[in-house]
Amino acid sequence: MAVNEEYFNFVLDQLSEFGQVVPKKMFGGIGLFHQGLMFGKIGGDVFRLKVDEVNQADFEAFGMKPYFSEKKKKEMPYWEVPVQILEDKKKLCEWAQKSYESALRARK
């Protein structure tokens, strides 16, 4: 799953207020890491953030659904970021923080 470089750069720019984001190529896409934890990913020109029971309602309010892995035949804890959030740096920073916190909780 190739990632469009222009889209990738746009996402990184939108996340600029969140803090250091380290991209790593993985699974045919790009994993996005903050302080060593993966909190988001880009694949097929779709940006997704990590979701758990704490931030799931935010995504559901926009009609979003979890990513379904055909390879694993199950839903994954990454949900597409609504365009309205992606285009608002401040809101995206808030959502990224919640997703990072989700990654912290999942680590335990």
C-alpha cells in the first residue's frame, strides 16, 4: 500500500503542534510514533489514529469505523481521522494526544 508523499507531508505538517512525530515504514504504510509509541498510521492515503474505549466516541460522532484488516480478518484499533479534524491543527493535536494516551494504556 503506497503512501502519497504529498499527503504524508501534509499530515506531518498538521501534526506539527503535537510534538515530535517519528515516521517508520511498516506494513506497506507508515507508522507514526511519539515518545516510542505508535499512535497513528498512514496507509493508502488514509490517516488513522489509535482508538480505545476512551476516545472511540469522538470518531463515532463523525461516523467513522475501525480499520478492517483483510489479512488478519479482524478490526484493528485504528480509525480514519475525519477531514474536519485533519484540517484543524489544534483539534488534530487534541485527537493525537488522546490516541497517544490510548497507546500508553494499551502498553500496560
